[in-house]
Amino acid sequence: MDIFEKIKNNRGPIGQHAKESHGYFTFPKLEGDIGPHMTFRGRKRLNWSLNNYLGLANHPEVRKADADAAAQFGFAAPMGARMMSGNSNYHEQLENELSAFVNKQDTILCNFGYQATVSAIDCLVDRRDVIVYDAESHACILDGVRLHMGKRYVFKHNDIEDCEKQLERATKLSEETGGGILVITEGVFGMRGDQGIIKEIAALKSKYNFRLFVDDAHGCGTMGKNGGGTGVEQGCQDDIDIYFGTFAKSFALIGGFISSDEQVVEYLRYNMRSQIFAKSLPLPLVVGALKRLELMRNHPEYREKLWEITRALQSGLVEAGFDIGVTNSPVTPVYMNGSIPEATNLIIDLRENYDIFCSMVVYPVVPKGMIILRLIPTAVHTIEDVKYTIDAFSKIVHKLKSGQYMADKIASV
Ligand SMILES: Cc1ncc(COP(=O)(O)O)c(C=O)c1O
């Protein structure tokens, strides 16, 4: 079989719809300054689809710091991997400041959040070790687990009893192999918005011997006192042995980091393949991250505003009769029932007639017949944006329920 022949005939679960969806449902272009009002296909839309939680993406001080750093250093510097020639005082300063921010001894910077998690999992475990992980983990955790050459056990999402059952199995096995156990979960699950059961898992440390890895991509900057993360929020940050944060969300940048004990971070620095065999983060990104961190620390009002908008959006949706599931973070899913063609028509109506842009999730990501509209509130949305959206959602759900989005009424864009 020729590889190209194979991919010509099988375009993948999402790629098979590329022809109809490209540019509108997939790969849409949101233009203009990042914020709640952006241009899509030539018209301003109210945008709820970006993880710009604290509104830093277009903050004037951030824009200036980014521009100044780009002018001063360029994007080439430093050249090479950190270990060889790509280190700088700024990289080390950012690592120190991040450690203080998330209450850990030390931190290693990574070029992408996704790559950080994959590579850290790969680096921490060997074939004798056992991984126990949540079933609804993000792709980067799943891919890190896929690289693992030893055993892995998955527990039902946020189910502490099943987690303990898998820990029992892992303990038995690790006693035979002489390996250790790594438990992996998330701070905030990005699809449903529910927090991981970190505190409950951490409590199992009194019975089982394991280390806890938490991917807090959505929680870093949004959760806990001063935005220090979901472990801070749940009062168990010290029980998280390996803490992961990304710059792709609250920081509105690119890159990621892993924080842990000094000894663990030193091990990662000298052994994590994605860092020792790849170029380090460009200086403008590092200097830009320092500026964002300074703003996060000195302006708690951004996080307070995020939560004010979150509470208004979530309580308003519930009062209007919507099902938002079990979220206890800013991530706001709105669950509806309908077919994929109905979901398609609904989104077109929402975008073209109400000028609202949000993400939609349908089968195969969620069960057949379920539609999730996912709203991400930010500190730069307003209460008027919230009210307008709930009103529009009430109208579209009425149309959905009365069959106005059925397949034979397919709209065109
Ligand atoms: C839970 C989770 N982990 C990891 C990542 C990857 O982070 P990044 O976009 O920085 O690669 C994301 C974001 O997409 C995420 O939502």
C-alpha cells in the first residue's frame, strides 16, 4: 500500500469534512485585535471562542512589551538548545518567577504546552513504572502515555473509586516490576469545565505510593488565590508533585512550563528530549511572558472581572433554562440535543443572524445527538455581551426545538 494512496482514501475523522467545512467551521479566520469583538468574514462578531481569560492578549502594556522585545532582541535569539547555547538570564528569571507564582521550588520552560506534557511524561517514567490517568485527559497526556513502554491503567473521568481501583492494580504490578506509579489528571477539563478531583486523588497518597502530575492549562491564571492554579483553589497545591501550565491561555502567548521540586526539574533539564534536542524559546516570548506575569500578579482585578463575567454568564444561562453541566471554572459548555445538520444550521444562524462566534462540539467528540456550544468568558467581555448572548441563545434553542434547523432547511454560507 502506498502511503499517499492510503491518505487519499481516508481523510481522517475531521478531515473527511474538509471540503464543506474549511474556512467556516474549521480553520475560520478571526481578524483584528484579539478580544470579544473580532471580524469574521468581513463583519464584527461577538466572540466567545478564545482562551484569552484575563484579557491580556491586547493589553497595551503587553503589546508594547512584545513590540519592544522584538525590536531589541529579534526572534532568532537565543540560538540553539538551552543546554548548548540557548540559555539566557531572562529564561532563568522567568523560571524563578513562575516557580514563585505556582508555589513550587523550580521550573523548566518549554516551547509548547503540548510538547511539554508529552515530553515530561516520557522523561519521568521507564518501562517498569505504571501510569494511572483520567479517561478524559487532553490529547497531550494521551500522547505522553502512548510513548510509555510500561503498563498504564485508565480511570473513569473524575471517579475516585475507579481511580483507587486502578491504583490497587498499579501497586500490585509495580511491586512485581520494582517500578513506581505516576497518576495524571487535569486541573480544569477544557471541554466540560469541571475541575479534576486533585484533592481526593492526593488524599490517596496516605494509602498508596505514587506521584501526581496535573495539567493545569486552563487553571493557571484563572483559579486559586492570585491565579496560582487549581491546586491552590482546592487547597492541595503542595500535593501536586509535577505541575504543568501553558502560556497559550491566560498568558495569551505561546510556550509552557513544568514546575516541581528542584531535583526533579534538574532531572528534566538534563533529560527531557524535547528540550535538550530543540531550540529554546525566543527572547521576545520570554520577555513577553515576564510582562504578563507581572500584570497577573499586580492586577487581581483582571481575574475578579473574569469571574464576574463567568458568574453572570453561567447563572444567566441556567436561569434561562440551559444545561451547562458540571462546570466549576470559566469554561462554559451549553448542552443541546440535535443532529449534526441541525448543529450546522444552528451555528450558521448564530454567526450570520446574531453575529455570535463560538465553538461547537458534535459527534464523534461527544455522543451522537449531543451538541455542545462552548463559551469562554474573559475579563474583557461585558455584562451587555452576556445579556445579548443569552437572549440570542434563547431564540436559537427555540428554533432548534421547533425543528427549524432540520436537514432539509440547510442554510448556505
Ligand atoms: C488541557 C490542555 N493541556 C495542554 C494543552 C496544550 O497547550 P499548548 O497549546 O500550549 O500546546 C492544552 C491547550 O490546547 C490544553 O487544553
